[in-house]
Amino acid sequence: MTALPEGAAVRVNVPGSSANLGPGFDAIGLALGVWDSYDVVVTGDSLVIDVTGEAADEVPRDASHLVHRCLAAGLARLGVDEPAGLHLVCRNGVPHSRGLGSSATAAVAGYAAATALVDLARGGDGDVDLDLVNQLAGEHEGHPDNSSASVYGGMTLSWSTRPPAVAPVRTVQVEVHPDVVPVVLVPDLTLSTSTARSVLPPQVPLKHAALNSARAALLVEAVSRRPELLLDATVEWLHQEQRREAYPESMRLLDGLRELGHAAVISGAGPTVLVLTTADRAAEVHALPLPQGWRSATPGIPTVGVRAVRLEG
Ligand SMILES: Nc1ncnc2c1ncn2[C@@H]1O[C@H](COP(=O)(O)OP(=O)(O)OP(=O)(O)O)[C@@H](O)[C@H]1O
Ligand SMILES: N[C@@H](CCO)C(=O)O
């Protein structure tokens, strides 16, 4: 049994992500250059949580905080007792409940902090065990699309070797063509993933599954080698139409963009719209008028995911 020494401290930086990219429902993720940052310090007594940034007024400050819950679960998985006290400083950059993977980002941060602190306690440099974090965060989320992108960066394709169980999770990175530019259109309004998942039917017609399979396969080719195929490659049959009533404004925006030839999809469970455009057309997307309360951004695609650095006490 390893104990975490008082004073041990790490800073964990982790990117948000977009899931699905159209036909890759629950399987494909894309890391986005919008970041959460967490300092985790082992102290002598009590749990103290400070939060600034996105949703700072909404998240709990007690043991039910998502990052703390995953940190504690990660320590338990590694056979390490939770220390008597922890100071968690959260700088939230990923908007919550918009389809940018905030919950996966927080879960990845918690599990990553656990592996980094245990590595420190065992004499290491505070490295994150990426593959373990990918397992634990994927299981926590119930689908690994967002979490794998936050763990490894870039575009990720994840599957289970024991379906329908989520784990063991396997993940490969898909090379993204240098011309591909993600633009996100983010509204003020929120939609929780659990609400968005509750409206999905438990079964889909075989015909739709077959159509979706072709586009999911095409998506990998389009993103990595032939961006000119992105419009066709981002058509899907499993979730967006089914959720239209949950995010009607997003779907109107998506329909308009696609009519103009832009590869627009719903980001994750929405309501953010992701446009997979190319460098020469990104300005065109930004110039389109947005409904009130929406903003556009070009976050970029980080090629690395979660990282921890040791903080000196
Ligand atoms: N940084 C964070 N700190 C604490 N709790 C968080 C954090 N980020 C997300 N959460 C929790 O997760 C909830 C949002 O999760 P939800 O799955 O609904 O949306 P999302 O992950 O942002 O979107 P999507 O999964 O569609 O990309 C928040 O309401 C909050 O309870
Ligand atoms: N694949 C998930 C992503 C959001 O967590 C969904 O669309 O429900």
C-alpha cells in the first residue's frame, strides 16, 4: 500500500473535445484547444475546492465534485488510501453542458491526477498512466468518445473488446489532414447529456445502421486524407434527427450550413454545432450570421491530451 505524502502536488492540464463528428456516435472524438487546468495538493486535513472560470457558481465544493470523485476512485483502483486532506484548485475553461465534453474532461483530470500522484509517491516524476485513465474515464462516462480524445489528443477512434461493456477500451488515433479546421458555434443555452440520451430510441432500423456504417468509415478517410469528402462523410442516422426537438436552434443552424456545403454536425450531445471546414473556408463560416446568444471560435486540435506536471511545494 502506497500512501500519498503531505505536500505532494501536481498540475493537470486537459483539453475538451467534440464527440461523434456525425456518424461516429459514441466512438469518435476530436480534442479541441479549450482547456481545464487543475492543481491538486495533498494536505493534512479536510477537502478544500476552489473554482474559477466556466460554471464556477454551479459546481459543488464538497466530495461530490466530479474531479474529486474520479480522483478518489482512481486512488482506490490503485490501492491507495485517500489522503486526510486535499486542496483542489480548478480553472475551468471548457463550457459545461454544451457538447464540448466537459464531464469527460473533468473525469480524465481526476483519474490523471490520481495516477500522477501515485507515480510521485512511488518515486517517479508524476507521469500520467494514459491507458489506465482511458479505461477508467471511458467506463465512468459510459462511452469513451470524449474521454479518449481528452486523454490522447487529436482525433480518436475507440471501441470495446468486450461489448456491450464499455471496457476494456481500445483507442487508436486517426491522423487529421493539416487542412482540416474545426469551427465551433457555441450557444449560451445548455443541454445535459443525460437529457439528450434519454430521447434516443433503443433500436435503429438495420437499413439506417448500414447507411451509418458507410459514412463512419468514410469519415476516417475524409478527415485524414480527403477533406473534400467531409460533407458526405458527416451524414449520420443515429442521433441528430432523433434529438432535433432537444436542440431546434442548433439543427436549424446545421441545416443552413450544410445547404451551403459546410460539413456541420452537432458536437457531442449538443447544443454546440461543430463545422469541420478547411483553412480556405473557415472565414466564410465565421462570417455567417448567428442567432442571438451564439458565438464562434476556432479552438484548434491539440495533438497531445492530458498532461501532469509536478508542483514544488
Ligand atoms: N470541470 C468540472 N468540474 C466539476 N463538474 C463538472 C466539470 N465539468 C463538468 N462537470 C459536471 O458535468 C456536467 C456536464 O456534463 P454533461 O455530460 O451533461 O455535458 P458535457 O460533458 O459538457 O457535454 P457532452 O458530453 O455532450 O460533450 C456539469 O453539469 C457538471 O455537473
Ligand atoms: N456520444 C455522446 C457524446 C456526449 O457525451 C452522445 O452523443 O450522447
